Amino acid sequence: MSQRFSRRSFLAAGTGAAAFAALSGAQYIQAQDAPQIQGFDETKTNVAEQNVWKPFTDRKLRIGIAGFGLCQFGAQFGLQDHPNAEVVAVSDLFPDRCAGLAKACRCEKTYESLEKMLEDDSIEAVFIATDAPSHCDHVVKALKAGKHVACAVPAVFGSLEQAALLFETVKSTGLTYAMFETSAYHDAVYASRKIYEAGGFGRMIYTEGEYYHYGVGTLAGYKNWRRGLPPQWYPTHSNAYYTCVTGNTFTSVSCVGWKSKLEEYQKGANPYDNPFGTETALFETSEGGSARMVVSWDSAGWGGETGRNRGEIGAYDQAYIPLNADSTKLVQSLGELRKPALPPTVGAGGHGGSHGYLGSNFIESVLKGVRPTVDVATALNTTVPGIVAHMSAFKDGERLPIPQFELD
């Protein structure tokens, strides 16, 4: 039986390589340089421009940002451009990176560390864009310092104990926590979420989610944390195709790991003792369906994050596919399925045009006092299943229960 974490009950739980597309015969082989960092290109996204963004307050949320490393995530989500926010301070352990973040955010105040920045009483909220192994520690420190928090993915790093700590800390402080999971604002996920909430899928029978990183092997990162990274410890880009559509959870998992031949996955070559460059998880869902979620660092082919859904009365794969006329009428009654317009100063950004939406959603959640799209329960229900999936891969695919997180 799965453990359930709720307000009522709490149970502690324990590069740059070329990408090749071959069609048929040597004359059809084409080579194309992979982008420096996958997902950071400005991608086309479906926006209902006629639904103009409307100001809802004159107040500006005072934000601090920590981290400007390999992906330079700190400046990627439009926080510095939003009319209801002001980046008042930034921090990074490396002075040159800290200066770069300050310049990108048009901010004069800098701190040598997150801990120093958290002592600044003028800061109301922080965005944690530091290395993944530090996410939980940094978020908990910020919450205990009285700051609302947004954090890059994943919510926690390979640890069920971290998940329990993060969940209880968010609940006990009563502050806003949001995870910036980019797939949550992919066009397909946004539309599917609206359709699911209206009943346009019925119960979800089957979901697929895929996160293939371009090239071969993982990137470096602070203290080389990405080297040999267990794929399912970074599962949110794929898992979101179910959790951020339905709001439901994965209850159990059987996972198959691919033992990579690349050097970084050999015994003793990475700090995780991880031999797997690709992990494919088969999840059981809380509504009785199933989901296949794959994360791969070492397979040839295209890169990116994608997925699709099949329900009882409708499906979604690039567009809605109704079962019958009743399904069609139901979804037509919803009207606009494209994302609403952002403030005119905020761009949609990369990762499927999701960056600006995640930043704007966090700001509005704090100022309006409502839950963000990817709140702490959704964040953990998207992250933790991958941790358990990696455990299953080491047990030859043994099906294992997954802890559940639920907010009242």
C-alpha cells in the first residue's frame, strides 16, 4: 500500500555532440549541430492574443534570485520583466556569475550566497535556480526565512526523506511554493489540462511522456552533479504529461534501466553508482490507468519533451481526438484552448514557450493568495515517482509503491 502524505497524516519516508537523423541510404543522412542547451531556444507557442492580459494590482512582489550556472536559469523566467514584480537582489557563489545575473535582471544589489541574501528583510520571495542537489536545502532555508519560493526542477534530488521534509516545511509555514516545471505550460499540456478538468477525457486510460536529451551523455553542472545522473531522478519533464494534466498521481511503478556503454556510467565513474543512461518506467495511476514515462541521456535521435494521452471519451496527440459527437460538443463548449496572453513586457521564452507563464503564475499566485499550477503536492507527485522508479530499475523492474502527497 502506498504511503500518503497529507495535512491530516504525515508518514516520514525513509555535449554538444551532433544529432543525426537517418532516413534510408547514405544519401539521406543529414547532420545538424545540437543547441548548446536543449530547450532554451525561443519556441513558437499557441497564444490567444485577443485575450489581452489585464493588470490586477499595482503592487510589485520583491524577489531575490539565486543561481546563474550552466543553464543560467535565474534570468530565464521573466521575473525581472513582469509589471507586478521587481528583482531586488541576486546571489551566486561565483562573482562573475553573480555579476552576470545582476546585469540580466537589471539589479544592483548582490549577495555572495543565498544564505546572506535570505537575511535581507526587503525580499518577499526567492527563485531557487541553483544546482539540483541543493534544491531542497535551499528551499527549506528560504521558507524558514519567511520567503515565498519558486524552484527549478526537480523538487528534490533522489531522496524520499527530502520529499517529506519539503512537504512538511511548506505546510507548516503556509507560504507559497511553486516548482517551475516547463512541461506544465507546453501547449498540449495546457490544453489537455482544461479538457480533463471539463471531463473531456473521462478517466485517463493511458499516458505517454518522453524526455530525450540531445546528444550523448549528460552535461556537467556545479560540482559535476549531472555526470552519470540517474535519468529518473530528473523525471518531471515527462511525468508532467500526466500529473500536470490530471492533478492525479502515480501509485506504483516497474522500471527497466538500460546499462549504458558510455564511460560516465561505468562502475565508479559517477557519484551515484548509476549504470543506467536510459530508464523506462511503467506507472499505475490513482485512477486505475497506466503511464509509460521514459527519460534518456544516451539514445540517438531527436531531443525534447513530449507526450500524449488516451482517455475513455477523448484523446490528445497534438490535437484533441474525440470519441463521439458528445465529446466534440463538450470540448467545443470550452471555447479557447490556447494559452492566454502574458503581460506585454514578458516573453513566453523557451521549453515550449513555458518560461514566462511559470514566472507569471508564481507572481500572481503570491499576490492573489492562490495555489500555483505546480504546487508542492503536484511538484512531489511529479518528482518522487522517478526516485522510486530508479529503485525499481535496480531490482530488475520489481513493482514498488510510490508515496502520495496531498494538500487539503
